[in-house]
Amino acid sequence: MNKLIAALFMIFTVGCASISTGVDTVKNVVATAVDTTVSSAATMATAITEDVVDTGTFVVETGMDVVQSAADRIDQETDEIQPKKPTDKEEE
């Protein structure tokens, strides 16, 4: 009977160690998967945000250039149709 109890104790101990190792392995796999997923999502969010900001900056700068070009062109056109003002040298 003592040998049977000792054998069951050994099987139980080995079984608990195996289960514990399996649980630790699953924890590590899940923790690594979650960590990788969160890190990847953060990296993607940062990249997308930078792209949106860069695109927004490009659009604003391009818009500013277009407005400035249009203002310069309008200024040239209105200078051509406005009567010339005599300068101080022309009045003498």
C-alpha cells in the first residue's frame, strides 16, 4: 500500500509540474502576442498620424502658394489697368 501511495504521489507531482509548465508557457505566448499586437498598433497609429500631418502640411503649404500666386497675378493685372501716378521726378 505504501508503494501505491508513493507511486500516486510521484505521478501527481509530475502531473502538477507538467500542468504548471503548460500554464506558464500559455501565459508567455499570450503575453507576447498581446505585447506584439499593442506595439504594432501603436507603431501604425504613429505612422498614420505622421502621414496625415505631413499631408495636411503639404495641402496647407500648397494652398498658401496658390493663394500667394493668385494674389501676385491679380496685383500685376490691376497695376496694368490703374492709371500711373506721377512720381516726384516726373512732376519736375
